[in-house]
Amino acid sequence: MTDQTSAGFVALIGEPNAGKSTLLNKMVGAKVSIVTHKVQTTRARIRGVAMEGQSQLVFVDTPGIFRPRRRLDRAMVSAAWGGAADADVVLLLVEAHRGMTPGVEAILEALKERGGTQPVALAINKIDRVQAEVLLALSQKLNDAYEFANTFMISAERGHGVEHLRTWLADQLPQGPWLYPEDQIADLPLRMIASEITREKLTLRLHEELPYQLTVETEQWQDRKDGSTRIDQLIYVARDGHKGIILGKGGETIKGVSKAAREELAEFLGRPVHLFLQVKVRPGWLEERERYGEMGLNFKDGD
């Protein structure tokens, strides 16, 4: 290995739930992107930084690409394609057991239309869910539909094939100085990571549409002299009824969310955390420019 350093951006694209966040966290070796069984949970372009030899890979974890209905949906899809356009390498994740869905077909068509010059690789994820012959047939079908620079069979959750993929990605990056200090795993402000952690806990406890009708903002962040941190967060919901659901009977739900988020934040920060959550009803928050900025999205992209 020479002393020559390289660095660049890798965009992870795919349908919602394809495993982009899980792969990012596995590559980086720390939890920087929330992982849930609910779709469309990654709103902002969360970046994780991974080192591979003398190469620094900066991962752009784009929101899942889907057919947008609302302003928020449109802003998320626009952010996804924006992340891909700015990257040095694009990696498309496809779920092995779902195969060539209409959503994947639409992404392949969009990739052809976009005609970027950067290499686009294919990672077939969750390979432990299907037989080898099904995998090979899917790989052939996808490569017939689009000329990928390389194809990888992985299990992001179990880590199978991830190191081989990371090595290949590192080899594609342009030579140059590192973009971030070596010990920095994410360039998201800590406030936004804290908001994402709380939003993940809400998503896991709530059902159906509600998680997409709420947002979490970190209002106050105070590092105390005793080595602990006080974090005050606001949970915005669109309707009064949603507030009741989040609070739960006797405040049970919000207490459970607060405890889970506090524990994870303390582990992430390596210090005691005092977390205070408040729920506010803002009927039009899905149309407020300021809320989009807090989520790292462009309000205009939703037009």
C-alpha cells in the first residue's frame, strides 16, 4: 500500500427498505443512519465516513426512491437523485427476495436517462433469503437491463460480502487528501443525529402512517460541567389525535420512547444524557420551509 491517499463520495440508492441504512452502518462500523422496518425513514442525506487503507469513503445515504405523493415525498426523492449526481460512485441496492420490482425498473430507467459518468455498481442484498440459482438469475436480469461496473452479493445485516464491496469502492475513488478527520464518522450535526435517534424510536413504537406525519427537532443542547448532556427535543405532529397517540395512556408511550432514545444517545455520545421530549401540534408542518431545513431537505424540491 502506497502513501497516496484517495477520497470521494459513494451514493447508496435503491427502493425504500432495500438495506441502505444497514449497509452504511456496517461500512462505517457505527450507527449513523436509523434502521427500522418502516419504509422511507431516511429523510436527510446522512453521510458516514469509512476508512479502507489509505482511502476515505464518504457515504451518502439517500432517502429511498419511490413514487412521490406529497411535498415531503417529492423533496425526499429529489434529495436521493441529488445525492447520486454529486457522488464519485453510485451503488444500487436491490433486495434479493423481491427481485426486479416495478420500482427497481423505474430506478434503472432513471439511471439510463441521467447518463452520469461515474461508475454504477449493483449490490444484491439479503442474499440469505433466496437460493443460489435465484440469485444468479436475478443478477443476470439486472445486468441485462443496465450495464453495471460490478455486481456484489451481500448481506448488509450479517456483513457477508461487505468488506469485498468496500475494497472495490475504495479503488474507484479519485486520489487526493481526505475530506474529513480520520476519527470523524459522520458530518451530520450531533443535533440532527439526536433527532434521528428519537424519530427511530417513535417509528418503532407507532404504526401505519403516523411516523411520516411527525418530525423531531433538537431545540436545546447543553453540555454540562458534570460531564453529562441535556437535550431538549420537540416532536411536531399534524393533528391533535396524533399527540394523544404519541403520549400514550398515562404518558406510557412517550416515556418508553424517551428511555430508549436516551439510552442510545448516551451510548453514542459516551456520556450520561438527560433527554426531555415535548409534543407540539402544528397542522401545517408538512408545508413549512423551516421544518425541511431542519431535516436537511430542500423545500423547493417538493414543488
